[in-house]
Amino acid sequence: MVHPPPAEIIDGCKTFIPLENNPDVFETLCNNLRVAPGLQFIDIVSLSPDALRQYSTTPCRALIVLAETAIFRHARPTNGLPIPEYQGSGPEEPVLWMKQTINHACGLMALLHVLFNLHDRRYVVPGTPLEELRQQAVALAPDARARLLYESEFLEKAHMDAASRGSSRVPSPREDNQHHFMAFVQKDSRVWELNGGLPGPFLRGTAEMGEGLLSEKGLKLTVQEFLAAAEQTGHSEMSIVAVIEDADAA
């Protein structure tokens, strides 16, 4: 990283440059976070069985999804979701979930939710700042955990550097962001929606480990509601990046 631009404080809140849902951007962010090798980020341009068959050798355990805010709000209204306000902490929790309090940081949050929960966090390297942050986060209650992320200069620099390297025009933190990221992770057959903008982790259901998230069952538990919301709202901007592990790692 070479002198990334700093975050801005807007209306009293730290605000980042939004990330693109772009494999190259996530690879840069992983490098900045000193993540272990073994992950591939792949644009999913078609959900047809023929198109997805090429990824069937190694089941996909994580998806990062970006949707227009109108799609997200239709699929995830602020009330009526069966998600209690999360109050958990400690190593016995089934997943590590983190509340988002940094504006425009939902892409970073999606990647952190993947890294901290995928395959027993094997891509978080011991002795790195990311692992130190994870260890601290595990023991904290949700509000203190969110504050830890908010105050992390390491995360800010890693994000702002990656966000400045997208393929399209780099927006200002002050520009309105009409999109939202979320992550889906399959852990011990259970499929979790991990989104720092929700009240807590959202258990979507179970899928056999041999199926993965790009299977028919996996897609039903992850992106299907958002695709339906896109149709119902007339909004179409949505992208899916599959996080695929190298065969040896998976």
C-alpha cells in the first residue's frame, strides 16, 4: 500500500470510498489484509446450470453479493425479519458476526465475514494484524466489537487502498451510495447470511456440504430472494462474486 487516501468524517461518522464488487479489488484487499493464499474471487455472470457446472469440482462455500439498495430493502425490510438483536460473544458462537458502523464499508464487512468464518478461518494468518483484530473481536460484545473495527487504522488503510484501485471511476466518500454488500457463508452445512446492516447473523437453512452455495439448494438459500426482489422492484443492478477455495485447501 502506498499512502492510500484517508477516510472522511461525514456527519460525525467515518466514511470510506465504496468498494466495487470486483475480483481484482477483493484480491488487492486480501493482499492488504495479509490473507493466506488459496482463495479465488470469480464473477458469476450467469446462474444457469451449464454456466455453474464448471465450479462443481470444488463446492463454493461463500458468496459476496452486491445489490441496489432498493433490491436489498425489498428483500430485507427493516421490520418483520426473524432475526433477534444479536448479543452474543465468545468462541462458542456458531459464527463471528460484526455490526457495521462505518459508512460505505459494507464491502469490507462482507469480506471480513467470509474470512473470519470460512473453513475455520484458515486464511487468517497467525501473527498478522488481522488475526490480532479477530482474536480481540471474538471476546467482545457487539457494540464494542463494532467500535474495534471502527477505530482500526489497519482496516481503514487496507480498504481505502483497495477501493482506490477499481476499474471504474473512484467515487468520493461524500457521494451517495445506492448499493449494499452482503456475504453468505456455508459452515458445517448451515448457510448464514452475514451482513453488518442487519440485527445479527441470519441462519438461512442447511445444505449438504457436497452441494455448496452455487448448487440449486445453495442459490435458493442465498440469492434467490434478491433476484425475486429485483424483478418485483424493476431494479436490476446486482452482482455476485463466488469465493472459491483451491481444491487442496477445500
